[in-house]
Amino acid sequence: MTVQALKKERTSHPYIVKNKDVCDGSPTIEGTRTRVIDIAIEYEVLGRSPDEIIGSHPHVSLYQIHDALSFYYENRDELDQKIKQDREFITILKGKFPSKMV
């Protein structure tokens, strides 16, 4: 087996874009502000199926959801780090601005 055969081929993701002016450069579904990590959290953490995710995001299609999940799994380490950073930021904000709800 050659080294070329061992190289992982990158998948094309026609519905995923990165734009520094949209969602701070986080990968999003093209034409929306729906971040790939938000779709991944709904799937991985909340246990929603792609069909159920569309219910939360009626402006995207099933094939866009699948492309977002494919992109997430292909870039999981990087995107999991972004999720961790977002959670840490939320924790800081909660400390600075505690809820006034009882």
C-alpha cells in the first residue's frame, strides 16, 4: 500500500461556507447564519434526527443538514474546540451577569 492510498481524502461540502463577517467566521450553512456546530449539538447532544433538526431550522433543507453533519465529523477536533470555547465564554458571562429570575 502506498502513502497516497493512506491519505484521507477530503469531502466537498457545497453547502458549508466560512465568512469572517458571518458568525465570527464559524462554518455556516450557505445563505444562513446557522452554524455547523449548532446542527452538531442538536444531533449529538440533544439526540435529534436530521428530520427533527429541520423542524428547528425550517429555512434549511435535509441535504444541507447532512452536509453540515458530514463537515462536523470531518473537522470534529477543531469544531469541538470551538464548542468548548463557546461554553467557557457563556460561563464567564453568567458570572458577570447573573440571572435576575428567581
